[in-house]
Amino acid sequence: MNLDLKNLNKQDPLKRMVERQNETNEFSPMDPPDAFQPPNLDEVKYEDMHPLIQSLIDEHKVCNKMIDAFENTLNSLHTDGFSKSTLEGINDFFSFFDESIIVHNRKEDNTIFADLNIILHEKEEYSTGTEKTIVDLMEDDHIKMLQLAAISFNLFGLVTRIPDEGSGMVILDLAVEQSKSLIEMLKLHIFREDNVVFPIANTYLSQEVMDTLKK
């Protein structure tokens, strides 16, 4: 199916997405909600972090590059359509998500998150208005981003198989919307981990514990 993405104009799903975002008070990576503000922690420089945490931050940098590339791919859909380049960009991102982001999240869950969460619950350090710790919320994110990625990927697959162009455009709209939500979640999630969770972990987890976790 050849979608005429160059002539979407007012029906452009990307344009509608931007308009919807402008009408809501969404959080951005540079404006996290109060519930995620660190409890009076001093800034911890990268070089002062434990090597285990440094490795997670380094992986975040790679993730951010792939996220930015995927965002650029989505933005080019309405000008280039499903060209070889955009299809490769979509496939590259979801391959990276499957092979790297899922592995990264599992590493966090099985190392610093597990030990840190015990300490936070013992100290009753919960996010505002909840009985969930910041680690609980990050683990919830891991599940939600899996769901968003699966939905987005499957929707993009449907677009290329639907013979009716009108129906294809509706599905494309949904695919882009879900993908944009995934991008926003990933960016904010990484920001919170780098600036809130990891400094807390570096403070609360002993050198010995993190040395053991790194093995």
C-alpha cells in the first residue's frame, strides 16, 4: 500500500500529536514531577559514581541516541512516507529495544533496584501521595514501556498490510501516537534514573554491595 504521506496537511498524525501535546501539561525530562524529586541529595558527579552505576549511565547514553534517531524517523514519515530509510529506522529502533533496552532494564531490576528497594521500603521513603518507592515506579515503567513498544511495533506492521488507504492512515496515526508516548516515557524514565535513582543508590548501597552486584 502506498500511503500519500506527503499530502496529509491537516490530517497529518504527527501534527495532531504535537497539537495534543501542546494542549496538555505533559512532563518533560527537564521538568520532572515533584513526586520524583530527590530528598535533598547533593549532586553526585559521574566520576564519583560506582562503576556499576557508571555502566548503566553509559548504556543510557546509547539509548538516548537510538531514541533520538527513532524520533527523527517518525518526524520524516510525513515527508518521506514509508521509504527504505524510514522502514529501516523503525526496524532498527525496535530491534534495539528488543536486544538492548529490555536487557538493560532487566539488569537494573536484578542489581541495584532489588537491593535499593528493600532499603527504601524500610526507610518508608515513598513518592508523594503513594506507598510506592521511586524504584517501584521505575519498575512499573519497565512494564509499561514493554507494552507500548509491542503495541507500536504491531501497529506499524499492520499499516503495510492494510489494503485500504483510509484505514491505513488511521492505524498510522495510532502507531505514531503510541511511539511518541514511548519516546516520552523513555526520555523521562532515563532522566529520573540518572538524576534521582542512581544518586540515591550511590548513597544508600555500600561499595561492597555494589561490587558484589557488578560481578
